[in-house]
Amino acid sequence: MCLICERIQSAKKGENPYVIKEFKNSFFVVGDHQYFKGYCLMILKDHVEDLTDLEEDVQLEYMQEVMEAAKLLKKIFKPVRMNYSCLGNFVPHVHFHLFPRYEEDLRLDETKNPWHCIDEFKNHTINEFEARSLAKLIASSF
Ligand SMILES: [Zn+2]
């Protein structure tokens, strides 16, 4: 079972402190690190490797779920921009990384690519307690 499938399984059992909200096709979860304040993910419930492998109606619904989550993050964290990343190179299970971006961090790297800061992520990991309180804070704004 892949890492994301494991997280989906614990989310379905109500044992995943990172869960903000369950959508029809996905779970909206807090990221393991908060190098970018408000960093979250939208993880697809089914193990599908590529967006094009989804049924058309699911493609649309999933994108709408991603947009709903992103709008909420914009409202709460007021970033100057949102970055959306759907790669699947490390864990080939459809998921979007939602990176709120701020003036300060956009200044740090001229490429503006959030993945160029990956070495910093481990210095900003959050524990389960912090994840749960952040998830509650975000969920309360729906
Ligand atoms: Zn999976």
C-alpha cells in the first residue's frame, strides 16, 4: 500500500490528525511541515496514478474540491499567490500540494519554485498536536 493510501485509510477511520475536511473524492489535509504557512494537500481517496486516468466527472469534481480548499486557504492566510503542485514522482497517487506564497519567501529564491526550498521543509515539521489544532482552525473557517 502506498504512503497516501495509508493516510487515506487512517483518515477514513478518523485517526488522522491532519484531516481538515472530507470531500466526496478527496481529503483536505494539513501538510507535514509549515515552511509555507498554511501548506496543505488535497489527496485523492482512490489510488490513481495520473489525473488523466480519472473519469471525466471525477476530474471536474476533484478540481472543484481543490479550488474550494485553495479559496479557503487564501481567505485565512492571505498569501500573495497560491502555488499548485501535482507531480507524482515520489508517491504516484494523485494529490495536489497547495503552497500559499508570501512576499518574504518569494524574495528568497529567484526561480520562485517552492520545491527549491525542500531542504528547509524538515526544519519546519509539525507534530500531531500542532497538525490537529491547525486542521481545526482551517476547518472552522468553512
Ligand atoms: Zn495510493
